[in-house]
Amino acid sequence: MFMTDKNIIIILAGLVGFIWLPLICSILWKRPIVGAVVPFLFTGLEAIFINLPVLRLVTNIYPQDLIFVPMLIVGLIKGFYSRSGISKIALSLAILLVYSIVRGVILIGTDQIGESREDLYFFASILFFATSSISRIDKDRLVGYICNLGAVLILVAIFRWGATISGLAIASLWAETASQIGGGTPLRVLNASQALILAIVSILSIKFRSINRGSWWHRNAIYFTVPALLILQHRTIWIITIIALTILVLQDRQFRRKFYSYTLGIVTVIGIGVIIIGAKFVGIIKSSLEASSQSEDTLLWRLQGWQYFLSEGAPKSMHDILFGLPYGTGWERYQFGSFVDFPPHNFYIQEYLRIGLLGIIFLFLLYFYVLKIHSDRTIWGSIKNEMVAIQLIMFITYSSSPILGIILGLLAQDEPIENKFASEDDRMTSKSYSRILNFQSAGSPVLFTSDNSNTQ
């Protein structure tokens, strides 16, 4: 009996996986920062190329799977031995996720396992970073990486807007995938998750300006990200950005004092942009904004879907209410005169249906514990409230993303983690950096301090 080409490919992939999985797990174990850098890289590549290559074996295998699956494995092992309460909450969410995936494979088959991919990336990121020991220096490096990712997204958006205005044939690449990049309007050349990164970069840029540190881009990114967000027309991202900036105004005295200068700078950039790009693009923006403000179809479509999933499509048995329906169950329903098979565009409803009421309880417990942790020794601690608000609001109308999982895991890590797997080098680096940050004398190399220390 001869093996088919497909069987040979599966066997070879299994052999490669046998070598690859321990290798990647070992790297992540020793250098957890790799678990953030690689997803940032994939996010940038996905923004540039729209669709990354997929390998079809037992199920579709995406490039991101090669990093997030090992992150989940390492996180599960570390979480089991961790004595941190917040790590146990993250571990519980991951266990519920794995349980629902296994149920789906047993009851439905491997063809539908892809439905869990988005949640796997998110919860794997949370668990991995909540249970890993990352020095504060590396945490600050991650801030720079996110800001640089924002620069890449800005350049991608500018190129796509230019191609759209010029009528270049290449514009059809993202016009044909409008469902992936924002609902069909020619100006939504980035999807909501990518636009959210620009909102996060805006907050980080303000922090960099407050302490007068970082590169030119880090300190001035807000003058480019905010105009870009206005043009992209993701209304939920607008609301998120406004609320995050409002929280920042209430908490940061320096930002309050410089608020008008920020506004003037943004208006100036917009004015220069109008002069450069000309009237044609301004007309496109104006007509698109008018159509966007008058359209209620998207909201009504979502509300109708939410109503279905909380009534006819809701779990019925006590087991399914507590643990959710297995991944692969699908999202098929009848809406607006046709059958559709899309997620509900509400992360809370989506997770209730897949990891159950227990999953929702653990999720809110996680955010509660993150808000309880008092730490402003890194930039993540100083913008903790803004980052939590961004996620809680985003999840009302959108699903999760790996970047949000990474940030939430980093926020959770601000609690002292008693983890037997933390390397001695990481422990010593973290302790040394803490002494530097606590040394508040003149000339000390403090990167991120509390509002009071900034204003003394």
C-alpha cells in the first residue's frame, strides 16, 4: 500500500513539528520577550500582505500558529506551578479554551478547529505573559516595538490611500477583501484591530512627550495617528480613543497643561495634509464621512445578531451554560433576509457561547485584579486604566486580538509573580531595575514615574 502525497506531507510535517515544538518552547521559556516580538512582526506582515500563506494538513495551519501554540503550552506549564492568583485566573481561562477546542474536535472534527484560532491567540498571550518573568527593561522595549508597528501601519495606510486616489490596479487587492479591512468603504484600508494599535500608540506617544524621552517618532506619533484614525472611520475606535484620552486628561497634569498644544499640532498636520493631497481626496473623505454618519445598518445588524445569540442561539443545558458550546458549532443564523455565518461582533457574547458563563466570570475577574494592581514603575503601569478601558469598550463591538492579549498579560505581570521557572538573570535584572526606578534623585535615569513625581 503506497502512501499518497498528502500522507507524506503530513508525516514530514509531524517530524518537523517534533523538532520545532520543543525548540520554540525552549526559546520562549528562556526569552519570553520573543513571544511579543514575533506576533508584532506577524501583525505588520499581515497589514502589508493582507493574507499570509496557509498550510493545509489535518487542518489549516497559519504562520501565527507556530508561535502561539508553544506560548499556550509554556503558559499552561508555568501557570500550573505559579502561586500568583492572577496567573491562576489566566490559567483557568486557558483550560476552558482547551476544553472547548477538544470538545469541538471530538464532536465536530478538525475541519472546524480554525474557529478557535482568534481566541487561542488572545488567551495564550495573556497566560504566557502573566506567568513569565520579563524585566522592566524588556517591557519598555516592547513599548518601542508597538510604536514602530504603528509607524508601519501609518505607512501602509498612506500607500493604500494614495493607490485608491490614483486608481491604481493594486487597490483592488484590498477592495476585494473589504470584509477583512473594514466594511467596504475605500478609506478603511486598515481593519479595526490595526486601527486600535494606532489608538494605543497615541496614548504611548503622549507618555513619551510627558517625560521627554524616546525617539522623534515616539514623541510625535500622536500627530500622525489621530488624523489617520479620523480618516479610517472606525467609529468604535473613535469612541475608545476619546475615552482613553479623557482618562489621561483626568490623571496626567502635564497632559492637561499641554492639551491645547496637542490639539493645535494635530490640526496643523491635518491642514498640511489637506494642502498636499488636494481637493480630490478631501472630497472622498467628506462623502465617506457623511455616508458613515447616516448609516445605521451595521449597528442594527449587530443588535439583531446579539439578540439571536442570547435567545434562540444561546446554550440550553446547564453544562453548556457553564462551559459553552464547543468550537466548530458555527455562527449560522438568519438575518436581514439571508443566512449568515459570522461571529456576533461582541467578544463577551462570543466567549459566553464558547467558554461559557465561567469564562465570562474569569475574564472580568482578570480585569478586576489588573485594576487592583498598583504599579507605575513602567509605562504599562502608568497607562493601565487607559489600556483596560480600551479593551473593555473594544470588546462590545469587536473580537479580541493577540496584541490586546499581550498588553493584558503585561499588565497582569505587574503583580510580583512567585514563579519557580523565572530565570535568575531575569530576577536580578528586574531587582536592579527596580532600584534604579526607585532612586528619585536629580539626574537619576528614571524612565517612567508617577504623576506626582513628575510634577514635584
